[in-house]
Amino acid sequence: MSAAGEAVLYLEGDIGAWGWTPQMWGEKVAELRASGCSALLVRINSPGGSVTDALGIVDCITALRAEMPVRALVCGLCASAATIIACACESVSITPNSTWMVHEPSCTLSGSTAELRAQMQAFEAARAKVYAIYAAATGKSADQVAADHVTEKYYTAAEAVAYGFCRMEGDAPADDQKEPEETPADEPAPKGGADDEPTEVEPETEDDKEKDEDATMFRRFCAWMRGERGRRDERGDAADDGGLRRELESVRAELAGARAALDAALAMREATDAEFQVKVNKAVSAKMAAMVPDAEHLPPADDTVRPMAAVDMAAVVKAKGWDGAFARLR
């Protein structure tokens, strides 16, 4: 256990059935809580794995954060599903030589047409949850994060810090920066004399404006995720509603495109299956017709009680050319 009662949990290896699962996480945390810890440090070195198991661990972290501080430290590799777990912590630090990797969630689908549609809907819901977690951690919109990671992307520690996923280990968190001291109300502010030089106010730069805009968007996103509108002026409300509507329409358009592509693929599969079935039926019918004796050697259609022995088998054998084969057998 580190200083101030902070326990360390080493999250290393795969995430999923062959590695870390929500059950395994719960067992490890229970052991650390029994030791009397008051805070948790999750030390991560993992290539990732199952998104389902990662989201389950995220729920465990969310519940644990109501009882004690939980922070993450990336030391080595934090990739794929491991980044989801890291971003669920209150803060994320990364060592200078570590690597951070994010990519588009992927899955394998199989089954009937209805099953494929249900699986696709479940996958889209999980994908939206992942990008919402990334958005909350970086202060960017979910659409922007998704657009930036259509293909697999590896970050150096410095690049991950610049994107907003984490901060460099050893740097003080933004929340730890001291607020400027206010002048007490009962003490008058010092008045400038004749010898006092006027204080120069530095002009606001474009970087400052971008930081302010990012902070504003982050606060609005968090309020939206909690289902609270918060206090905003009339102009802020209008701008925020417009932005949310645009994001919603973008997500709807993306989902409509994905569903259209899936429907087209399923229609093609159904057409191919139908064509293949027709060919099989024709082949089976032809084979069965070749195996049935000629009509002239069958009993009359109205002779329903005629025994099978009444069929002229000798004539059938001769007509089919099987007499030579029987001669060789004898």
C-alpha cells in the first residue's frame, strides 16, 4: 500500500474470459478493501480485449468512486478496451515511454437475419457507450472522437496527453492548481499611487479562446450526460441546443447508413440462398428420377393393392443395363 492509504491494483494482461473480468476485478478490490485502503491506484499495462467485460469493469469503478478516489497510471501499454477502463477513473496519468492505442470497436456477427439485426443493434449501443466515455474524459464530442479513430491509432505518451486522454506522470492535475487569493471584503483594495506603474493586461490569444471553448463544451456535455440542463443564459441555451441537435442528426444519419448497408447484405444473402435452394431441388429431382424405374415397368396407377413382387424386375434390370453387373456378381 502506498502513502495516504492508497492501494495499488495491477491490471495487466488481457481483458475478457482469459484475463480480467468484472468478477475478477470485484475479488481483487474486495481483498484490497479488507486491508483498510482509502484510495485505489489502478496500474495498467494491457493490450485490451473484450469491450463487454471492460464496460462491466467501468460500472464497478463508477460504484467504487462513490466510496473512495480511484485513479489510473499507465505504465507500458494501454490499448483498446484497457483505455475504456482507464478513462473511467477520476484521473489518468501516463509514464513518458508508455503507449496509448485507440481504435474503432469491432465484432463478429453470425446467425439468422433477425439475429444479425439484433446483434448489430447491441453492437451500436456498446460503441456509443465507449465513445461517450472517451468524450467525457477528453472534453471532445463523441462524434469527433469517433471520426479521429476510424482506423487504429497509436499515441506516444506526449500525444495522448495532447489529445486529452491523460496527463504526464509527475505533472500536477489541473484541479490542484491554486486559485488566486481574493481580497477580504472588510479590507479595502490598495489604491495606486502616483509612482505605481499601470498593470499591463496581456491580450487574449487564440489558444486561450480554444481552451475556453473546450472547457465550455466539456461542461455542457457532462450536463447533457447527467440529464441536467444547468444554468445557462439564453444565448448559451440556444447554441447548446443547436449543437446537440446537429450531433443527434449526425448519429441518426450514421446509423441509417449502417442499417441500409446491413439490409442490402442480408437481402443479397437471402437471394443467394434462394437460388442455391432451387439448384439443389433440381439436382435432387433429377437424381431421384434416374433412380425410379421407367413408367412402362411400373404397375398401373389404379392397381393400388398389387404387391411389389408383381413389378417386372427382370425387365427393369434389362432396361437399365444392369444385367451385365448381375452376371459378374454370379
